[in-house]
Amino acid sequence: MGLNDKIRYVVRNRKARHDYTIQDTIEAGIELRGCEVKSLREGKVNISDAYAVIENGQLYLKKLHISPYKMAQEEIDPLRTRRLLLHKKEIRKLTAEIEQKGKTLIPLSIYFKGNIAKIELALGVGRRKYDKREAIAKQESDRRIRRAIRKDI
């Protein structure tokens, strides 16, 4: 990472860590048009419904909503399918992982690394309702333990 590679987050998918058990993460580039980049810089993006799929040896991001840039001259579909940029070796590895039962590629965050738009993808397994309750109960108990330790010190 160089001096100009400062990371500036645009959006994070907070719901993803609640709904999925994250097993692995990977960084990918996003193929965007010029006016989409400007909308991203303004933070006009919704990542909560988005997911990634592998089709014909390429990785695509679906249901990512980037609002149209108001000064743009061309009209672009805000929900269009966008190609993600990864090496073929990484795509093959992800394909093998996804073929296992119940695994999905979920976007965790979109950010700028220098001037380049990047996306952090997670390989996750969907949680059931009772799993979510267990996770919340564990977080609350951990929080109580930390408070108790802090009061003793």
C-alpha cells in the first residue's frame, strides 16, 4: 500500500454480519461508469440487498443500487449488474467454495482505496433465526463481562 492508498469507506453492510456467519473475505474491484463513481463519492448507494454471483467464469454484483448522478448526461439503470474484477485463480477458488451447500457471496463494504473503487466481499452461510438469537445473547453477555471487569479495575 502506497502513500496515496488511503482507504475511505463509502458504505458498510451492517446487516450482513447479523444475517450471515462470515467465513472468509476478499477484496475486488468494481467496473463502473464515470457518473456511477461520482454518485459513489457522494455516498448515494444502497448495498443491503446486493449479492455476488459467478456466471461464465466472471464475477457479477447484482441488486446494488447506485442512485443516478444528477449532473450526468447519460441515463444508467441504478440496479444494473456490475462486473467485479478478480484474478481467474481467485474466481475458481470462490466457485469451488460457493458450490458447497448454503454458501453465498455478500458485499460487506464499498470503499475507495486511493482513487479506485473497491468492494469487500464475504463468503458466508445464512443464519437461522435461533442462530441470530444465540449471537445476540453472546454479544450481550460479553458486553456485561467487559463492564464488570472495567468496574473492578
